[in-house]
Amino acid sequence: MEVGFLGLGIMGKAMSTNLLKHGFKVTVWNRTLSKCDELVEHGASVCESPAEVIKKCKYTIAMLSDPCAALSVVFDKGGVLEQICEGKGYIDMSTVDAETSLKINEAITGKGGRFVEGPVSGSKKPAEDGQLIILAAGDKALFEESIPAFDVLGKRSFFLGQVGNGAKMKLIVNMIMGSMMNAFSEGLVLADKSGLSSDTLLDILDLGAMTNPMFKGKGPSMNKSSYPPAFPLKHQQKDMRLALALGDENAVSMPVAAAANEAFKKARSLGLGDLDFSAVIEAVKFSRE
Amino acid sequence: MEVGFLGLGIMGKAMSTNLLKHGFKVTVWNRTLSKCDELVEHGASVCESPAEVIKKCKYTIAMLSDPCAALSVVFDKGGVLEQICEGKGYIDMSTVDAETSLKINEAITGKGGRFVEGPVSGSKKPAEDGQLIILAAGDKALFEESIPAFDVLGKRSFFLGQVGNGAKMKLIVNMIMGSMMNAFSEGLVLADKSGLSSDTLLDILDLGAMTNPMFKGKGPSMNKSSYPPAFPLKHQQKDMRLALALGDENAVSMPVAAAANEAFKKARSLGLGDLDFSAVIEAVKFSRE
Amino acid sequence: MEVGFLGLGIMGKAMSTNLLKHGFKVTVWNRTLSKCDELVEHGASVCESPAEVIKKCKYTIAMLSDPCAALSVVFDKGGVLEQICEGKGYIDMSTVDAETSLKINEAITGKGGRFVEGPVSGSKKPAEDGQLIILAAGDKALFEESIPAFDVLGKRSFFLGQVGNGAKMKLIVNMIMGSMMNAFSEGLVLADKSGLSSDTLLDILDLGAMTNPMFKGKGPSMNKSSYPPAFPLKHQQKDMRLALALGDENAVSMPVAAAANEAFKKARSLGLGDLDFSAVIEAVKFSRE
Amino acid sequence: MEVGFLGLGIMGKAMSTNLLKHGFKVTVWNRTLSKCDELVEHGASVCESPAEVIKKCKYTIAMLSDPCAALSVVFDKGGVLEQICEGKGYIDMSTVDAETSLKINEAITGKGGRFVEGPVSGSKKPAEDGQLIILAAGDKALFEESIPAFDVLGKRSFFLGQVGNGAKMKLIVNMIMGSMMNAFSEGLVLADKSGLSSDTLLDILDLGAMTNPMFKGKGPSMNKSSYPPAFPLKHQQKDMRLALALGDENAVSMPVAAAANEAFKKARSLGLGDLDFSAVIEAVKFSRE
């Protein structure tokens, strides 16, 4: 199977490498073209613009850094739109909001192309291991044709219906994560301030019905006030805000998520936005007593 | 090793049976004495009052339904206090608040006895399987002498320092649980009202860093609006309240737990107090649109 | 002084009438021109488009129903932009968001015109009585030249700096109002459910340091579950959301406003969006006990 | 009319002085007897114990510093209980919780005496000016016989039903006050961080439907970060906690009060507990940006 691949950041590089390793013919493009070299060593072809990749390949996957980059790759000169047409499929796996997805979908389908949004859950390590979770939505037939690629990239892919649903589902997952992180932070601080060991609390949680990889992975470093940024707090807070906005649209009152969002905002105001989102515990801890 | 055992409710019966199976000599007492019969079949002896059990055994474990029962067994006529003395140890594994534990501790140690509080995390099934988590505090030497029994009853036992710390740790664990349950509920409702499948959300959560037995166990029935009471909502709310009170004592601001507590209160006002605590999702769901 | 006046809704009609009564020469325009008749009886001239009004008058005031109408009157065919030029001033007193104001400002000043935004606090009655509070921002000189008109329309006008600040100040005032309304609602319900008279609570509040026209005006009808819409709940909730978004931009954590916003959202989900914002008390009251 | 008066702190001294000025015969007692001297100059008699005052007077009013003092004056040696009997009335105007009131009521009525609790709203100045608000509950006949005294002490007195209702009503009033103070604080901080003048916000609020003596009185000093303690923050937070507990009893979910309570707790943890409760704005302000 032949696929185009746009965007060779940390995620894109790992994903396109996996496709090559599994026998796909891959044609890559990256804004900084020199980043393509390593992929070429693994057998990839290179094009000089997104449009050329689209022209050459029936299926093109994109993995870009943010909504702005995702839009630029489609709409700018030399972009996807110049060559997309009937018979071609475009699969954008970048994390973008529903509006961005809808805008891209409209443009692609307006030219007769087919579109799937496919944001992923999971970061660098799962990308390298082909263990991402793919939250796809849009053109059902294109989704099904993409399954051989998705099977290489992820451990599971979901088809969620119309364009925008992938973005929404991701927001909801991240909202739960943000509230859970606050629940966890409050518990750790309460243990500590009550004269109990927060390390022992981690052990106890790990043995019970709430045990989960996130508590296990982040708890020990939180107890050492160390927050190397795997998922930056400011991005987590942005996702909470967007999930609350989704709740606003649908008249869902979510007081716990709202309280968690305000805690992340407090953490931002304390200058913690670029640290890992687990640094929200610092907003709970903060006191002068 | 010979132990006394006071209280043969669901938990106490499972626990004392385990002790018998592992070769302990067990002398039991229960308020309704007929409940002792089954234990006798397994080889237990019976006494007619807590005081007699204490008199007969060097170590006595209690597993009673609530603080009121725990106090009554110690202070009433025929109670523990009448026979407790130097050389004897009393281990109360009932779930009680820190004040109750402290009151019992004072009385026991005032007579020269030794005391350990040991509330457990886990309910019927873990009790039967000897897989409880034991949150012990109080007399360190007595804790250590109790380890052979604790090893039969639980998969892990923690010594948490002074009397009251066991009760406090349990509150903190339950507070995290209550906030997490709200985070989960809000996410499930948001998915549903946004046109996404809340069953698919469960699948996605199950594959990611937040996967945990509680979501896995309760999610499917929550999506079916079924809440068979494993841990009644009104008890969960009471524990949230007590954990918030502990935060108040120690000047720990916990806005997410406070919001979760108000959601449980709303659920109580909707008449859901006797259902499982996962019924809090009904307070999130409730609308007239 | 001669002024143009665009928009003769409830507010605009009252305001332009006041200007006429105080000796201003007023040229009016309204989308439905027949609405101008009454003003003509009071001595107003009429034009057939916003552009004509601008052409005729050095100063033009607009009072339109929403951001959409405010933009349309400026940018559509026959709109303000066609005639605005150096030497002319445009004062938009509609309630719009900061972005809308900025967009209009950019267009007007791009043509050499001057712009003041001047949203008001107060509705029909204060408009008729010339008792509005005017939250102006933008061109300082134009603001000063407008004072004779503002003095007729309002009891006080504030100059708040750059364009957008009027809109922001209004959001902040409304955010405080929304949180206060929730504080009040919770107190009234708590009194009632605790066996106290919520009418007596109103009397007590009225005698103390918190006495204010809003509690006095809305309390008695809230206690009768009557919510004739002076300020619709859905608009109040939208303003809370926008104020929270302003807090997000500036990293201000506002947990009380966030909780109040979620209560308004719950009220919306209960179908109360078109009632007065005081109907949020129904979300507090709701129970099945 | 002859009355006894127990407790000559700031409040009690002002109140008993007012009674003397209005022609009441007053017999006073205070723990530190020397404090009685000034009252004697105004014509008061003195007794050496609460019991003696009760013996001498048909009606005795108490104004003590806290629940502990209120209980001690009744139950200790030389206390009220020693002489209270049929035909005598005891009116405790101290601010105490409902339980304390109920305990005192039970003891007094057990001896045949009559009891009214009458906590007040208002502090030193209103006490001196006879402008307190009296929240009375208990024996209706005694309340009515006390009206001549209440008319001297306060501008209005309410009879709220059974003992405990006075205390509850006061908590509810203070809960609304605490939430309002948070609403106000968040608005002031948001204005400031959004580049608006928080002093101008005060002016705008003062002209609108939310204008109230509390905002007017405390706003200017809050904007100067000055918090001279009129009502200490730690007492406000305690009242929020007790009001939330009253909500808990009656299954009233109050998310805004809960959020406000956590903000006061955060302020306590920042070392602000002894300042005025308006210092909660510091918890909103706090940031490192």
C-alpha cells in the first residue's frame, strides 16, 4: 500500500517510520525538508510540497503540530487543496478542534476528495510502538480503506461518525484526565498536610479499584515536586476549557470539571503552564503556613 | 495462633472463616449469637460476650458495622473494657472516624491494654479472598504481632503511625474515589449529550493511561442507569464531607472535592442516597431538554 | 447639537426621544422604517440608510440589538462605512463583545473616522428616564464631544480607555451579578429547607450591609417562583461564559464564578433559559425529597 | 423595666449602656468585675455571679464572646442554672451554634425557666446606636415581653420559631455574605488583570442594581490591599462551613457557597485568617506572573 505522509515532528516521524517498517511505500513531506533525510534512509520518497504528495498518492496522512499548521498545509500555496480530487483520501491525525476539522473537511470534499479526521490518544512512546489509540471520524469508506495503516500505527482505531466527533471525543477523554489529576493532587496534599505519607497513599491507591497507569506513572514524581512536561499544563487547561465549551453548547453542567479548570488556571497564573499538567498539585499545595 | 473475633456480619464472617482455614484457633462472638453456628462448624469456639472473648484470648479482632457498634462492644456491659488488661491486644478493623478510634484507644490503653485500629479497603469479595488492604495505626508492637493474621486477611497491610491515621487515610482514599467518580460521570454524560457513544468512551478509556478497575467495573452499568449498591451514595457523600472537614482542620483548600461533594448532595436530594455512589451520574444527567 | 441615531428598538426609541426632548436635532434610521414615525412626531428627521445618516450628521449614535446587527449596519450595502470619513464620529452603544467592537473600530478608523463604543448598564426604565450608566471607550476626544448627549441619556458616563474595555467592563459587572444571584438563591433555598421563612430572610437582608436593589426587587418574586424575564437567563449565562473566557486570557482563576456558571447551565438544561436569570434558584431548589 | 445583663465586652457594654439611657434598671455582671465600674457610673447595679443576677431579676440578657463562655455562664458554679426557675426569663444574645442554644434551652426549661436565643446581626457601631438586627427564637411569650428591651437595642427584631432558628438564620445570612464577597473579589481582580481600573468598577457597581453598603464600605480598602479586621476571615470561613453543614443535613446542594468556602480556606492557608474576611481577595489575586 502506498501512502503520503505530511509532517515529521516527533509523532509523525515515529509513525511514518513504522509504516515503512511494515512494508508501506511512503512519500513524505515536511516543512523543513532536511527532516526527511532520516526517513529516506529507511526507504521513503520525498516531495517538495503537500500538493505533490497528494498528486502522487491515493492516500495521504497528516500529523501536524496544531490547528494553524493543519490549516496551512491544506489551504496555503502548494497545499493539499491544489491536488485533492475525486478518488483521493486525506487523513488528518493532528490534534485539532472540531471547527478546524470541519473547515478542512468542507474544502476537501468540495473538491471531490474524501476526508477522515483521526486524532490520537498517546504520545511519543506509543507512537514509536504502534500503540496509539485512533479516534477517527468522517468518511466511513476511507476509514475502512485506512485500516491497514491504522493497524500499524495504533493498537485500536475507533470510527466515531461525522467529522468533529474525533476531536470531541479526545476533549472528553482529556477532560476526565484533568479532573482525575486534580482529585489525585488534592488527595496527595491532604495526606501530606494531615501528617500521613503521600508515598504510602500511592501504594494504597495502587492496590485498590482506582489503580491506573497515570497515578502510578506520575505520582512518585509529583511527590518529589518534579514535573517534566509530557503533556504541558497549558494544553491540558486549554482542553478543559474546550470541553467545558462543548458542555456549554449541549447544556451539560459539569461543576467538577469547572473547578478543575479553575485550578489549572491558578496553576498557570503561578507560572506552571509549561510544566507537566501534574504540576497542578502545586496550586493545591501552595500556602504560607 | 489464637485470636478472638467480634462481629460476624458479611465482612467479619468472611474474615474469621479465612483465619480458621489458615489454622488459627478462633473464638467468636456476635450480637446475634446464632450467627456463630456456621463458624463453629468450621471449628470456632464461641463466647457469650466480648468480655469473655477478651478474657480468653491474647489478641482480639473486631469487625463491626459502624462507630456506634464499635463503641458499644467496648463500653457496654459485658464489653471489651471489662477484661482488657496488660498483655492483651485489641485490633478494631471496623470503619470508624478518627474520634471513635481515639476514644476506644484511650479506654483500652487506660486499662493497660494495647490497641490497633485497622480499617480496610475492599468489601465482601476481597474479604472472602483474603485480599483486603489494611490501614493500621496505633501500637506498633501489636501491629507487628498481628501480621500473621493480617497476612491471611489482606494482600497488604500498612502501618500508618498514631491512632486516627488509619481512619484518615481511608477518608482520603474515598475522597479521591468520589471526585474520580464525578469526573467519570461528567465525561460519560458529556459524550452522550454531544452525540457520541458513552460505551465507546468506556472502550477508549480502557485502552489509555486512566484505565482502572472502578471505571471498568461500574461504567457499563452506569451507561444502563443501573446502580446496585456496593457502596451506598450516602456513605460516599459522608466520607467526602469528613475528608473536607479534615482539609478544613489542616487548611487545605480542595475545590474539586468540594464540587464533587455538592454533586453527591444533589444526588441525595434526588432520592439516590441508598443506591450505589455511581448513581451520582444521575445528578449530572438530569435535565428537561 | 445635531446627532444621527441608528436603531429604534425599545432602548433606541427611548434614548432618541430623550435627545429630542432635550433640544437635540435628531436624524433617525431603523431597519423597519415605519418605526421612525413616532420619532418624527417628536421632531426627528428620517434617512433611508445608515450611510445617509452618517453623511448628514457629524455625530451618529447606534443602539442595535446584537453583534450581528451592529456589524451589518456598518458593513452592509448602505452601511456606515460608505460615508464615514475624517471629521465624523460614530458611537455604538449596543451591547457587543470586544471583538465586534474592535472590528468596527478598525473599519471606521481605517476610513479616517472616529469611534467610541459605549455599552450601557440599565434597561428600558433607566433608558426612558435618562438614567443609564455608560461604559465608553475608544477615541477620547470623541467621547468628550459626546458628553452633552451622554448627559441626556445617562446619569453617569465613564471613559475606560481603548476600544474593547467597555465590553469587558460590562461582562465583569454581569459576572458579579450572576455570582451574587447564585449566592442569594442558595441562601433562600437553604432557609426554606431548614424550616425558616425565606420571606423573613429577605427582610433581614434588607436591613443589613448587603441590602441592594437587586435582592429587594427580585427576592419576593423568586420566593413565589415567578421569573418574568427582565434579563434572560441564557444571556446571563453567556455573559458568565465570556467573563470566564476573559479570566482565562488573563490567567485569573475564578472558582465562584465558574460554579455559578455551571448552575446557570444546569438551569438552562432544565428549560429555564428564556426566563429571568433569577430562575437559577430553580436549579438549586430542584429535588425529589 | 428591670433587667439583668451578663457580659460587658464591646457589644455587651454598648447594649447595657443603651438600656440604662432608656430608663431600664440594669443589674450587670462580668467575669472581670472591674469592667462593671463604668456601667455603675451610668446607674447600674452589680452582682458577683450570674446566679445572683438571675435571682434578682425577672429578665436577664446575656451577651458573651463565644459558645464556650455562653455555656460556662449557665452551667458553672454560680451560674444561671442555680437560680433560674419558673417565672424567670433568660435571653442569650451571644452568637452561638444551634447545638449550644439547644443545650442551654434544655437546661433552663428543665428548671421551669423560659429561654429565648437572640443572636444579632451588626457589630460595635450598630450596638452603640441601638441599630442591631435581632434574630430571636424560642419562647414566644418571653420574646414578646422582651420587646421593650429589643426596641432599645435594635432597629428590628424577628421571631423565628423554635430554639436554634436564630443561630441558623444568622449562618445563612453570613453564607450569602461570604459568597458575595467572593463574587466581588473575583470581579475586582478580573478588572485589574484585564487592564481596567478596579476603582472605576466600584463606581459603576455603586450606580447599579447591586449597590450595597458592604461593597461600598470594603471595596476601596480592598483595592488598597488593606483588611482591618471587622469580621475576621477565619470566623467567616467557620460560618460558611457551618452553613454548608446545615445544607448537608437538609440535602441542599450549594456549589457556589462550597467554592467560596474553599477560597476562604485557601486564604487561611495563606496566613490571612486574622484579617478581615475581605482579605479573601488576596487568594484570588495571588499569582507569580
